[in-house]
Amino acid sequence: MAVDIDVGQLIDDSKLNRVSLSVILLCGLIMLMDGYDYTIITVAAPVIMKEWGVGSGAFSWVFSAAFFGYLIGAVGFGILSDRIGRKRTLILASCVFSTGTLLVYFCHSLEILIAIRVFTGIGIGGAVPCAITLTSEYSPLKGRGKYVSIMYSGFLIGIVLGGYLAGYMLGRLGWRPLFLVGFFAPLLAIVLVGLKLPESARWLAARRQTEKERRTLSYLVGRMRPDIVVGDDARFVSAGSGGKSGALRELFAGRLRWVTPVLWGYYLVSSIAVFFIGSWSPQLLVLKGFGASTAAYITGSINILIAAGCLLSGFYFDRFGFRRGALLHGLAAAAVLVTGGLESTAFVILLMASGFFINSAHMDVTILAPIVYPPGCRNKGAGAAVAAGRIGAIVGPPIGGYLLDTRLPMETLLGVVAIPLGIAALLCYLAGRQYDFHFAPLYARKPPSDGA
């Protein structure tokens, strides 16, 4: 008689193992490359703008172009991933963004650069949700938020490394060699991922398996749980994987009809603030009197704090739930409001604090999205949430560029950022209520507390 092995429950109930750890590290490596690509265009922006004679408003479309591509990639690759698998999609998307980074090296006009950044963004938009989903699907239930945030910290490490490398190279070699590094390093990562990264066991178990896929699942189950003997007649399943993969209406089925719109709205307004600040931090520092290389070094230092905030976000998510993100957004809004009127050291310190709180809260929804969707539409759900955020990311940089060109006082300019942060705090609280009432009890496998 065939024995059913619930792969999803097996992973949920297990401890962190070598398979899960390898997925976290390899996906984190891809995220590191994404982070490097993101930061080198921002720290190189003041130099490129000066070299090409381009204003902040015009150059802001370079940032928005990448996020527009990200929007396309997150949705397109998200649907593709639910059909052909996480690993193949991750490799394909990584090849796209590394090629786009190389093309920037040969670019000499703003229009071509914008087109290239759309192409690059498509690849990054496919890789990031896929890496998040893979990590979530291989993480034990206890500590899942922590493991996703550890993986995602690769993105922040890439930002830090990019900032420091740019600080060293901009004054010596110029901005173009930064993009050569951004091409060759991902190629090595892609080869390693192709050789070592396993396909999602949950995704394989949720579909009708070929004989090769059954052997793969038997091997993975044996690696994750050596105490389980997998017989030749074993059937692999994954609980909660119902529904046909590919239909967007799955994202609004049942309880998700309340969660999905709130997640999208939260990600959108939070992204306006995140990418307003993230895209223009080097230029804001230049306007405060810092040189381009110094601004790059400071940006790298700011991103060390952001990385720490994202790591802590995963630990706090597992310990305290989702609603604390509202408090973090409130603190971020307060920090941003008082930052603009400060000078030099005080400005840098408050800019660091703003980045810490904004990105810590933003990380929560990155953790939450893969948790609330079933395996059959998980990557599509995570990709759609990220895509909604990229609409905010498209809007944020042009708003910043326009405000910079109008020569508004710094305190007024940054005060604008507090508006989406306040809205994000409200939506974060609402999303937290939905999670605490409907999903946390399911994942905890116990009834919710009275105060949930």
C-alpha cells in the first residue's frame, strides 16, 4: 500500500538542515548580486549626471526604468516559476540581469541607459521573488521569517559591498568598471546555483511527478530527514497546494481576498519611501557638501545598518508578529521629518536611522507574502506583491528627482517622504490584523490568543 509523504509538513516540522542551509546561502548569493547591481547605479549617478550634463529629474527615469522592468519581471517570472520550477526560473532571471549590467558598461546616452535598465530590472524582478519563495519553501516553520531575512540580507550585503567598492573605484577608474564586476561576478554565482541549488521540494510534491522528480524528492527527503525511510511505493504530496497554478484569481480566494489588496497597498506606499530615499541618498549627501566618493562610502555604511535592520526584522517577526511594523514606520516617519534641517554628521546619523526603520518595516511584508499563499500560487503571490511595490518604486525616484530640481529646502523635500510612511503604518497594522487572526494560528497549529 502506497504511503503518502507530506513534504510541506515534513519541512515545517524539521530543524534547519544542510539542504535548507544550502538554499539559504545560494539564494543569498544571488540576492547579493542583485544588491550590488542596485547600489552601483545609485552611487554612480552623481558622476554620470555630471559627465553627461543630465539633471536629477531626467536621470530619475533611469531608476524608475529598472523598477518598471522589475514590475514586468516579478509578474512574468512569477507565473513562469509556478509552471517550470523555481530553480530554472532563478537561473534564467539571473542571466538576464547580469547581461543588462554588462550593457551599461558600453552605454553613452541617457535614452539607451533607460532602455538597458528596463531590461536589467526584468531579470532582477524575476530573481528576487523566486529566491524569497525558494528560501521560504525550504525553511522550517519555526524561524521561517528569520531564515528568509537572513537570505535577504545578501541583498543588503551586496549594497554595502557595492557602495564601498564604488567609493574606491570612482576616483581611480571611473564608473564603468563597476558594471564589468556586476557582470562577471553573477556569472560565477549562476554556475554555482546551477550545480548545487535543489528545486523546490514543495513545488515538486504539489505536481504530478515524473520518475526523475520522484527520485529527486526521495533524495531530498533523505537529506532533510535521514530518520525517514522512503519506500519505492511512496507518494509525495504537499498540503495546501490546491488550485491550478497560473490563475491570478487564486490570489483573491477565501481569506486572501482581504490579505492580497492590503499587502499590495502596503508594498506600494512603503516602496515609494524606500526607493525615494534609496535612489537619492548619494545625491542628498552631495548636496550636503560631501564628495561623490565620500557619499559612496557613507551609503555603504548606511546600508550596513539597513542590513542589520532587515536581519532583526525576521527575528522580531517570528517573536512578535507583523503589526510591530506599524511602529517602525512611525519611527521612520519621525526620523525623516527632522533629518532635512540638520547638517553634516547629524544629517548622516538621522539618515542612517531613517534607513534602518524604513527597511526593517518593509522587510516584514517580504517575509509575510510567501507565508500566506499556498504552494500552487506562492511564487505568483510573492511576485505580485513585489510587483505592486515596484509601482511605488517607479513613482518614488521621479518624485525625488523633481523635488531636487525645484531646489526645495531639504526639510521640505524629506517631509514629503513622511506622507507615504504614515499610510504604510496604517496598512501595516491592517495586514498584521489579517495575519494574526487568520494565518498565524494555522501556522502555529494552535488557537489564537485573545489579544491576537
